[in-house]
Amino acid sequence: MRSLTLLIALSATVTAAARIADPTLSINNIPFATRAHWMRRANEALGELSGSPCPFAAFGTVIVNHTNSDGLGDLVCIGVNENSLTGNPSLHGEMAAIKNCTAILTDPHGKYRLDTADAQAAFADLTLYTNAESCPMARTPFHMKFSSK
């Protein structure tokens, strides 16, 4: 019975994975080709930021703005797992990208020049692509509207 349960669970997982990889599937109005592009870009971030295309804990992330674009979207920032680099266990690839985005969004001489409240609010309109299951800590900024009150 246990083998049958495992087989059913495995079959459901494979079926779900096949649906997500369906090139005709659009998730949140973002077509498969666009999602695949940004996933490849998340993998490329590994070599750019860590110096190796396959470092230990190879978790790469890109954060993209799809709101002002009819095409692929605009890359806002990238990040990779920085645990071993910094000793900070919270700097997963996604958290490092969020940290980088915050610096980019609030840079007074940069492209966006947002204050802290507007930078926090901006995350609700951005999309995070990571080459691994995103942790709950990293998903939060993208689903919450922050208040400065």
C-alpha cells in the first residue's frame, strides 16, 4: 500500500511539473517563454556574483518589473546565496536579491530614487524568479502591502 501511495504522489508531482513546463501555459499573464528567460537569467547570476556557475548552495535570483513592459520585463536586480560569503544564514539567493533591490530602489543617484516607503510598496509589483523553491521569508515582500504608519 505504501508503494502505491508513493507512486500516486510521484505521479501527481510529475503531472504538476509537466503542466508548469507546458510552453502554452501563462501564469499571472506571464507566458512560459518569459518565465524561462528569467529562470535562465537567475542561473546566470550565479557566475556573475559568486564567480562560479556552480557554487556551493547554487541559488540564484532575479527580480523583474513586468508592469511597464509588453516584452520580457525589466530586470531590477539579481542576487545569489551569500551564506558562505558573509556568514549571514538569512542571505538566501532571494534575500540577497531583495537586499540588492532595496539598495537599487533607494539609491538617491540611481534610476528609481524611491524613499523607503515607496521602495517597500514597489515589491508588490515586482516578480521574483529563483532557481529553487522560494522560502517564506523571501515571498513575503511580494505579497504584502507595507505601511509606513
